[in-house]
Amino acid sequence: MLYRILAIGDVVGEPGLRHLEKVLRPFQKLKGAAFTVVNGENASGTGLTREQAERIRDAGADAVTLGNHSFGKPQISSFLDDVPWLLRPANYSGRAPGHGCENFDLGGVRIRVINLIGRCDLAWGADNPFISADKLLEHGEAEFTLVDFHAEATSEKLAMAYYLDGRVSALWGTHTHVPTADERVYPNGTGYITDLGMTGPVESVLGIEPGQSVESFLGGLPGRYRQPDGPCKMQGALFTLDSGRGLCTAVERVDIR
């Protein structure tokens, strides 16, 4: 049986949240998405609050993943231990609150969601994500395994896809907020895209007011991140998975404005 799994790129600020709340459920219905993973680590610009996590969940996310801003809002720490659907990168220190791997039930079909963070120019203090992935895949069983790899370097994401090809159903990259055009099914059946993009203002620099970003590159003090008003986009990818093999048959980019 075929299942359509939707992955949504980093939600940025209040504009991104409002756009997600407006368009996610209609799009899920249109495409017949059976399960949805949303990266929510930038809902406050850097990090997210419990209220924002719950809004993402209420908007239609079955699982919410995070990244390098997982603990940008300290109050999220206790909430990470309270709910199974909110994941921080699994290869963070074992002393960090929360968890990075969870199994979900989809009408008798088991879906494992893994959240990892890259180390190239991003999180050198984290455990090796490749070795962490091996360890996580050794425990438990699931018809589908989905991986959100929150990483800076495209090479690290591509290498991870080849490393896990045939062992996970789908792997996508988050963090750069810029969608890539390399969606594909790898030789052994893993669906892949290097970066989903973001959910937030169209006229922005990675979700931030353009003038503020330009000022920082000119040497000025950027201050607190500001998200501009105006049209927004929801970007991501739709993976078609075969429960008989546990692998991917097709990948489609998503860009809803």
C-alpha cells in the first residue's frame, strides 16, 4: 500500500506560523498526506515556546522536529520531556532534555521519526550523526523510517543519504531555509532532498526583514530578528512510500504561497 508523507521546512516567526495554520490542512487533504513532519525550531526566530509548538501540532503536524535552536527558548526544555511528538536532535548530549527518535502508529503502520543535527560548521559538540543513526536503527522496528537531518553543509546531507540509502524510507535536510532542486529516490529506495526550504515571508532573507540582514553584512548591529509582513510561503516535500518495501517510490517538492 502507498502512503504519502509530508515534510515541511523550518517555520519562521509569527508570519510563518499563521501561514502554516492557514494552508497546511487544506494541502494535506488535497494531496492525501497521511503523516506530516514539520520543523519548528524558528517559530520564535530562534527557538520556540510551548504555545508555538502546540500551534504547529494543532495546525496538522503529527511530529515537530527541531535543530540548532532547540533550546533557544529555555522554557521548552520541560515540555520536551512531556510530549512524544516534539523531537530535538538525537545526537545532542545525553544530558540534554527531550529525545530525538519516536515511533508513531498510523492505523497499524509504524512510523519511526529520527531528528539529527550535522556537525560541519553547525554543532561540533554533538555526537557523530552517522554513528548515532546506526544506533537508533538497531533498536525497534517500523514499516517506515523518516529522518530530518538539520545540517549546514550540503555535502554532509548528501553523504548521509548515501550512508542510509535503503535503510530509511526518506531523508530530508533542514536549516538553510533555501529549497534545493535535487529531490530524488536513491538507488536503494530512500527518498531524498537536500533542503526543504522554509515556511515564512516570501520577501525576506531566510525569513528575516531584508534591511536588517543587509545591515548585519555591512557591519551594523542586527538586533532582535524581525519578520516582515506580506505574502508567505510553505515549502517542503511530499514522499510516496510503499509499505510493502518500506521505501520510497516518488518525491515531489512543495511550495504553497
